[in-house]
Amino acid sequence: MTPERMRVLVSAVLLIGVSLAAVLIAAGLLGAFLVGWDGSLLGLASVTPTAGMGSFGDLGQGLAALRPQAIGQLGLLALLATPIVRVLTSLVAFAIERDRLYVVLTSIVLAILLASALFIR
């Protein structure tokens, strides 16, 4: 893999990740203007204001009901995942090139990112 091709690939990952996050957050915000954070774009009954607020635990149910808060939360998750996917893409590219030094260094960076995203509060 040429350096130019790797740069284009990493740039595409970043562009797609940030664009997807922006679209989802904007859709959640627009939905909130239409039905409120606790409403549903499907017209389902509202939930209590404190149910699931600030928590990602009910994300699947919120997305199934097309709740604006859940759509915005999915956008935030996409934004948080973007740098992790970027480093993972770089790791794969370095492995294809058989550049052991950069595979090791990128693996360390990936481990730090995953630890900070999953375990550190």
C-alpha cells in the first residue's frame, strides 16, 4: 500500500465517520424540535422525562421508536468511534505493509483508545 493510498483511506474513514455523526446528531436535534426529546417520530406515547436520560442503556429501544434523543446518542457514539476506526484502519494498513514497528506502535495507541472509551470513567 502506497503512502498516498493510505492517506486517502484514512481521510475517507475520518470524513465518513464525522459526516455520519453530524447527520445523526442533526437528525436528532431536528426531531427534538418536532416532538421533543421524550417524543417519538413514530407518534408513540411519550416516556417519562427521566427514563434513560443521559444513558446509552436503552439506545436500541429508543432507535426502534425513533426517539430524537436516541438518534442524537447514536451520532455521539459514531463520533466517539471515528478515531478508533481510524487507528484500526491504520493498523491494518501497516500490517499489510509488514511494517512491524508501526504495527506495534499503532496497537499501543489502539489499546489506549479502547481502554479510555470502555473502562476509564
